[in-house]
Amino acid sequence: MTGSDPDRLAEERRRGLTIELGYCWTDLPGAGQIAFVDVPGHERFIQTTLAGVGPVPAVLFVVAADDDWMPQATEHLAALDAFGVRHAVLAVTRSDLADPRPATERAIAHLNRTSLRGARTVAVSTRTGIGLDELRDALAELVNSLPRPAPTADVRLWVDRCFTIRGAGTIVTGTLPAGTITVGDQLSLGADTVRVRGIETLGQPATTISGTARVALNLGSKTPFTLGRSSVLTTPYAWHHTTTADLRVPGLGDVRRPDRMTLHVGAVAEAVHVRPLDAALARIVLPRALPLRVGDRAILRDPGNRTILAAVVVDPAPPPLGRRGAAARRAAELATADGTVDPTKEVWRRRLVAASLLRQIGVDPAAASAVRAGDWVLSREHAATLRDKAIALIRTEADAPELGLPLAVVARHLDLPEPDLVRPLVQPPLRLAGGAVVIDLDAPSPAMAALRRLIAELTESPFAAPDASRLRTLGLDEKVIAAAVRAGRLVRLDGSVLLLPGADQLAARLLSELPQPFTVSQARECLGVPRRIVVPILEQLDRTGRTRRLPDNRHTSRDEHDSGQSVAHYGRGPANH
């Protein structure tokens, strides 16, 4: 069909069987170019077979009319079913040597028990040419029926060959399932980065290529030592590379000793430690980090007895398993997880998660019914729980619920990584006041009632800062005063002088009306306060640049217009706080 022999090795030609992955391609009328990954059929090379099968979207499944159904055919079919390959053509070859009907019936019976059920069947003979045109038509129909991957998808290229060409550099090949690679692109190799120097697809150079496609990339002469067969090249920062993942594995409970198995995903095969969570869920620990996403199809294989188990990644970024019973609790959390991406459920299971991590594991955070704050996403259930905890915290820890607690304090008590995560939790009776979270009460607390009396007095006499005796009379202790200062209800000057916010603005305006420069005594008479109050006010105005202290200890206003800004809430009337 292609006019080329994908067997490259002399040993392959001598023995008449495929040992390594081979590649060939052809043009099909109505479908364009189609590429084949030729995989070994012999049972000894199953690991190589799985490396070729993992990334492909469709299969040409071949059996011989003059041969029995082989055990490795069952193993290959199980692998295709496990990887979720659903598009296939069944070719019964050597039909000139035997009646193809018995072999066809046997093969169809096996295929119909897998994801390849309903595959179109063609009997062919390469010696006589019978059926080859029909096979080409079937393959064209197959190719045209495949879903079109998004060219804008994140790149994940599973490397199945890596070699060096003198004068060119390191070449890697693989099947690109989706996304686009362009000459000059940078791709991630774990923590390292490589640059694409050249692209070739199906024997022809290209400047850009989109999946699904067979590609060869020239990565130049300077590449990381970790680059090789079974490497994975990805779009930088778009993937979560993990050494731990939770998988749904139907049939795991039937495996005698499942703790050590081989994971096949993409073109990678790695020995992994398997910890069953229940009879159909397992946690795997990988020897190296791989870019995995929710819904990735994989295989767990027991090298000892050739058992193949279908596996699907349900969480590539799972929480650690801690105390006794953690595995059972985790299994309960994942009871309905089957690899289908459900953004709301993903956030619910994690309670609090970075939106960037969700995107890296294949989940769209914008599609989740959840609470958002910056790069963070909270489940609505967790947000409600945190809101209740915040209310209880402020009622018990704040000196006055109406003064509340700073955002940072609330975040620390709620084990939130950032204070801004508290903001979406603020709903009645919670309210933000400056940088604090407060509770609005129907009746003011005693501390708040005392504070309101002080605010009323300062509104009537803006510079009449209370002394310690007056504060005791009002019933205000240091904790309440400090909370009021943090909440922006009061301003503390020189450690002991308490005024309302804006009092310094009013003082600056009044002092600007004095003959310039003025003495401390003139300022004291202007504001109508004793020296213990006027000195801290003048020091504050000097620090903020609204007055300037002269060498003879007199003061002068710097900018009469700037210092005369309106402070409308002061006046000779009742408090409006």
C-alpha cells in the first residue's frame, strides 16, 4: 500500500518479524496523507508495541486467514481497548491461501467485546491485490471519521525514537496527538528546555505542524542529557508534571500482587509502585515526573503473568495519604470519578485549589461553579464552611465584633494562603471595613457603644484627645483602642494621643490661617488644646510635609492650598459615625 518497508533493522528482515517501531505513509484518495506506526506482533516485544499504540487515535488490526487466533492478538486487543482506541479497520490478509470467513468471524467476535466493536472488515491478498482498493477506501473513511484535535491545544509529544545525525544534531520522533509545533518554539523537557531547530513530517520539511501527525524534530546539538526515548516534550508551563497520581483501574482487585506493575502511557513504560485504594482505585508512585491530565488513558501491566489492566487518570495532583484509614477515605472521595472532566467536582474534592493547577491538569476553572479570588478557586461548600468559621472567630477573638479582625489574621486562622482569599467570604453579617472583617450586630456591643461615645466627643471637639482617666470612664481598654486604630476608626499620635481620621487635615487648615511662622503656643491657642496634644499634632504635620519646623522651633505651613483640603465630617453637630 505504501511502497516502503517499515522494518529498518537487518535482524527484522532476516527473521521476518518486526522488532522495533517502524513508520511508513501514503496518500489515500479522499483522505490525503496517512501515516502508519508499525508495531511488533510478537509477544516478546509487547512493551515496544504499547509504546507505538499509546498515542495513536486509530488502528489497522491485521489477522491472517490461514492462521489461528494468537494469544498476542488477544493481548494487543486488550491494550487497544485499555487505551480507549475506538476507530479501527479489520484486515484479514492472505485470503488467497484460505477462506477468510472463519478468521473474520473469530476476529469480529473478539473485537465486538472491546472498544473496537463495529469495525469495518476487509479481506485482502497482497499477492493477488484482491481487496486492496476496498481497504484503501475503508482507511480513507476511517481517517475522515476521526475527531479533529484542536491546533491550539497544549503540546505533549511522546518521544518514541531519539538519535543523532552528524552535522544536524539530535532528532526525536513521535506522534503529535494535538496542538501545533513551529520552528523556533521552545518545548519543556521536565525542568529543562529545548528549542525546535527544524521539523520534518512524512519525509518532508515543514515550518509548522499540527496534530494528529507523525513528526521528527531537530533539536540541535546541545540537548539535555535526560533527552532520549520515552522522553516527553510539552508546551512550557502548561502541564503538571507529577510523580503521584490516582487511577481508576477496574479489575485491580483480581490481581494477586498489584504493588509492582508497569505503567504504559503515551510512549512511556515505567515500573511504578501501586497502592490500592479499593478494588478499582489505586495510587501510583512514578520514578520520574510525567505530564498527566484528568482522563488520560493508560495501562497497568503485570510483567510476570502478562495481565493488562485498563487505567484512567482521575487525579494527577492528589493530596498525600496520611494516617490510618486515609486510603479508604480517598476511595470514598473518588467513588464517582471515572476520568470525565467535571470542573465543579474537581474543585469540590480539592476544596481550595489554584486555577493555574486546574488548567495544567486539564480542567477549565472558569467552567466550575465555585468561588474565585485571584488565581484561587474555592468550592462553594468550603467557602460556606470558612464563612461560618470566620464569624465564630471574630465573635470570640475580636475585642469588638464591629471592629473585627484584619484580613491577614482571619486568613491565618482559616489556614488560607493569602489574605485576599478572605474577601469572597465576606457576606452579611460580615462586612469589610478598611482592612478588617467586621460583624454588623443588631445591638452594639458594650465596647462598641463606648467607642461610639468617644467618636461623638471627638466629632464635637476634634482635638480634645482623651486622657487615660477619660478612657477608663468610657470603659475603653487598650485592646479595644488598638482594634479601633487597626480598623481606621481612630488615629494614634505619639503613642497616646487619640484623634479621628482627618483631624490632622483640619489642624493643617486652621494653622495655615495663622501669621506665618507660628510658635507652639500660638498653635496651642489656635486649636484650643494643651501642649501634650498640640506637640504630637505638629510632629505629625511635619512628618507628612504639611508644616515645616524652623531652626528656632517655630513652624510654618508649606502649602496652604494642599493643607486646606475639606474635612467635611467635622463640625459642631452630632456624630455621624
